[in-house]
Amino acid sequence: MPDKNFLWTTGRRKTSIARVRVNPGTGQIQVNRRPIDKYFLTEEHRNAALAPLAATKVQGKYDFFILCDGGGVAGQAGAVKLGVARALLELDPALEPKLREEGFLTRDPRMKERKKYGLRGARRGVQYSKR
């Protein structure tokens, strides 16, 4: 029987979903079976995704295996951030004040507004023609 000493958490942002699996380990981080620096190519997205680790100073203690789906790169980085923060909270509830203070445990509720009939987009009307 495989050893079950890991836990799963989920993070969401816009239309992105990140499923985060955490094991005690050496600090290895994979996103969709690729190293994080090969998946999130910009430093900004990597820093956003790993911000909870930096804030709680637990880099190198856990291995993260993350599966991202939907949305774009920025949304996926936000989803990973929430998933990692929730995983750290389950591993060590004493980290909650720090994670909560930094805003890592709050799901960003902003979504794309739906298109309305009679308009070209969510709010943009058709162009007015005088003649």
C-alpha cells in the first residue's frame, strides 16, 4: 500500500484551478510535472505563486506537486498561491495569523462579467452613427 503522508488542497482564481499536493521533503516544486521555473517563466508569476512560502519562511521543508487547469498564467499563479497557503495552514495551524495578515487565505472573488444582450460586451454599447 502506498504511503499516504501527503495532503491535497485546492486554490482558485478567475477561471483557474490549482490542485496542490504537499509532502515533507527537500523543497522540490513541480507545476504540471515541470519545474516551477520552466512553467512560470516570469519572476513576477513565480514570486506570486510562492509568496506564502517566503512569508512563512518554510522554503525547503516541503515538496509541492501542483496541477493547474484553466485560465491564463496570472490566474494560475494566483490559484497556486491560494492552494499553497491553504496547504501550509493545514500542515501548521500556527501559521494562520501570518497567512491571514498577508491576505493569502482570502479567495479573490473577481470574475469576468457576462455579456449582456444588445451590447457588444459586458458594458460596451454599439457605436453611435449620426447618419
